[in-house]
Amino acid sequence: MLLASREESRVRAAVAALSGAAVPGGAWVRVSGYDLTELPGTQRRLLVGVAGCDDVLERGTVARAVRYRDPDGDVQVAAALARVGLVERVAGLEKGERTQLRRGGEPLSTAERTRLLLARAAYGDPPLVVLDRIDTRLGEGGREILADLWATYPGVLAVASEAPAARPGPVTEWDLDRGTAGHAAVTLAGAVAAGRDRDGGAGGPAPARSDGAARQPAASAATPPAGAPGE
């Protein structure tokens, strides 16, 4: 799903809402039946992976960076790194996956850091992955990596891009300038829907991990009322 608008502020607001970082009043984002606004960050990260061009890697090992969203995940770090073309690069570091990242991601290059953010966002295949303008920052071979993820990812990818014409494959476009009317719900990218009504809590216990129902590709979102950020 490509987030499209003539106003950059609307795209930024949509990215923030879909990631659960800042959902405007009157809007809701629901993933696998859970309202993101009702979940603490640790549980929200099990459901939504986010990689943004302004994100900075925390100090710690490469393995910790990959597993940041789901520290107890059972997906091998090497498999996550292979998905973004980093497995050989990391294996060549003196301490491999145990290499300590410092000063925002050294000793990795800028493009490699962006790939690591992508590996973290997609780790364990969360139902929703939000990519904010990273598609042109993955370095040589990056378009192929994104195209493969685009074609094979089992969940929903919501993408904001500075080069939308270079999209890696067929895409559903969410025109943020149009919004939605009344209490209508509009289906986007199959499992993603948008509307205006907030119909109460999601119900049920919060997810304990990113497996089971929480990992199914089901996500929904609602836009804020007219006049709110992102509308």
C-alpha cells in the first residue's frame, strides 16, 4: 500500500498513525483485532514493524538490533539479515552478530544501517510493516531487496516513498488527499481498511508475542475527522 498525498505533512501523519506513534483524536488503528492506542510500546512492536529514514540504531549488538521488536523471537538473526542482503557483511565483522554498534550504527555504512532497520521491521513477519522513505536509501541492490519483500511478504506493507514511480510491483494507493466520508470504511491493500468512526476498544487480551493470531496479516486503520492532521 503506497501512502500518497500532495502534502508531505499528511504522509507523515499517516505514517505516525499507522505505526501507533501518534494517532490523532477520532482516529483508530487496529492490527489483528488490537487497538494500537490501547497497547504499551512493547506489545505494539510485536504487531507493527517500522523503519524510517530518520531512525537511528540504538547502541548494542547487531543481534539485539534485529530482535529489538521481539527479543524472544525464534527467527534466526542470520535469516533476517539474509533477507536484506547483510548476512555476509555481518559474518565478516570481527564478532559477527555480537558486534557492538556505536554512534548510530558504526561500523556499518549508512545504507547498511538502513537495511538493518528494514530487517528489524520485518523480523518475525509482523502483520503490518510501515516503511517511511527508506526505499532510496538501501544502497546498490536495494531495489531488488525491496521488490522481493514486496512480492513475498505475508502481511501488509505500508510505504511512504520519495520515488513512488519506482515502486517495485503492483500497489494499492491510499490517496490521503481524498480521505473517507462519514463512517464509511474503505478497504485498502486487502486487509487494511480506513474509516472515521471509533467503535470502542479492541477487546481481548494484549498479544504476548508476535506469533499466533497476532502474526496474521490483518490490519485496519481509520482516518481522523476533517481538519485533523493527516486529513
